[in-house]
Amino acid sequence: MCRAMMAYLQRGHADGTFLLSGQTVPPTGGGCALPDATAAP
């Protein structure tokens, strides 16, 4: 994974944008889970 993508993921986790993320096996892509932006806090 390139450094720019790692930095993007780290920022997303730090600011709460991503709940979790990870690569697929075999490494053909990946995925992430995001909180519901329309849900009441």
C-alpha cells in the first residue's frame, strides 16, 4: 500500500470518518465502514 493511502486511512480513523478498514484476501481491493452521517448524535 502506498504511503499516501496509508496517511489517508490514518487521518480517516483519527477524525472518526472511518470505523474500520482493511484489505481483501487476495489483495484485489479493500473496504471501509463509515458511520451514518444522517444519524442523530
